[in-house]
Amino acid sequence: MSDQFGRKATLIVSAGSKGLDLSQLRFKFEVRQADTQAPNTLYVRVYNLAPATVKAIQGEFTTITLQAGYESGNFGIIFQGTIKQFVRGKERNVDSFLDIWAADGDEFYNFGMVNQTLAAGSTPKQILDSITKQNADAGKLPYATDVNGLVGGVPAQALARGKVLFGMSRDYARDWAAKNGFRWSIQNGQAVVVPVTGYRPGEAVVLSSTTGLIGVPEATSDGVRARILLNPLVRIGCLVQIAQADINTLTIKQQGLSYTGLSAAAQTTAAGFYRVLVSEFIGDTRGQEWYCDLICLAVDTSAPASSSVQAAG
């Protein structure tokens, strides 16, 4: 765990090419990311800003970027999004604060429109391009680089006739994902599309007592829950590996009886591979917290990548 010693974090608010670095101040944060279409969220409290700085942040800046990790280890972006709300106040006479709430991809989600005509023969990839690239601000929503291959692997069911797309981009993205067997979400300003029963490519993040696993993971009806030291390598849809012996499991013996409303615990696997469904980063640059809480589903890596996620038992 030598590479997980010495915390490092940067917090930058910006607007266009103009930015303000708040990294030297004390701040604490909560980031919630999930494998859902709803925007991810950030809450951050920054302490003891000068009144002029508070006024500038509230009036001039629209984007916030949070990076976190370790001085000699993994370090990277864990949130990038649009500032939505401020609260200014005091915890005590000597400590003032500015609370900032932000959302990731909410401009696309809440205001993104598509208004295009697709020709006969358009592929699912071309349809998704049309949905994601036409935004409310006429910008582009790039694909995460590691999922481009998965996008290209969708069924090649070309349109038999032309089609008009007009309406909210999120609605068309939802319909596209449901039709082609994918889940879609926006992670740090990038479109992520992953098979419903698959995972993002790349090496699994190994989680153990020597690599940042805290306490004992537990198999619940929601999935396998685990707490780890903050790690920017953990992303929605990626693989993590936890030894089966390290997980508390629940076994129910029904003995021929049927119980309604009784949720079974999520499956575990001998190989220990799991897909990340929810990650919640919690940190304090001057305090104790520096964690990430995960909810995961078991993955059979011996099966095809697009059909490897296992349901609850």
C-alpha cells in the first residue's frame, strides 16, 4: 500500500479558458456515480475563502473538476461537471464555507435535443452518433475511449427505411440502449455504453487488504458492497477483483416453502470478478475520510464479454 500514502487532490472551477485553483484550501467532497442515465453528482465544501473569491466563484465560473489520489500512486479525475448551486455560511465564528453542488452531463440530459433525418441503411452506431453529438450547445458528447469497441460491437441491424429523430436526446438514447441490449450513462462528460450483461474492457482493479480494501465486503440483495481507499481507477462499468473468501455471504434454505418478497443475495464467484454499478467517493483533505463505497455484480470472465454478468442468486 506504499503507493496509497500521501493524499493528493486538486479542485478547479473554470469557465472557458479561465480557471481558479482551490486545491490549497481545505475541502471535503462526496461524489456519487452510477450505471444509470441520471446525471452523477458532486457535493463539495470549501473552507475559509476570501469574500472576493466567493463572489468570483458564484458569478464567473460554471464548471468544476475534482481530481484525487496519491502523491506517488494513482491520481486522476473523479468528477467533472456543471456547477448548479451554492450555499455560503459558517460552521463556527472562525470557519466559513462555500458549498458547491454540481452535476455531470446534466446539460445533455436536461436540454440536449436531436433533430435529424437518418437515411435508410443507417447502422446502430450511426444512430447513436446522431443522438449523442447534437447537444443543446451544439457541442459533442465524446465516447469514453475504452468503450468504442463495445459500441462497434452492437448488432448490425441497419434501418430498413429512413427515420426522423426529433425530441429529447436522452429519450432516444434510452430507446437505443434498450433495443440493442446496452446501458448508457454519462461519466465525466463522456458517453459510456456497456452491454447490460457485460463490462468495460481493461484490467481489473484488484481489491484486498493490501491494496486498499477496508473491512469485509458483503453480498446483499443490491449487489456486493465494499469499501476501499479512494482509487481513481475505479470507474462505472469496470471490473474489480475481490477474493471470494473475503466476502460475507447469505444462504437461505427454503425447504420447499415459497417466501414472497424475500430478496436473495447477489452471487459471488470463485474467480472474484465484479462489475461496478455504483461508486461513491468520500474525501476530506484535512480529515479522516478518503474512501470509495462500491456496489458490484458478479462477472464470469470465461463467458463472452457481452454476456458475462450474473444475476442475484
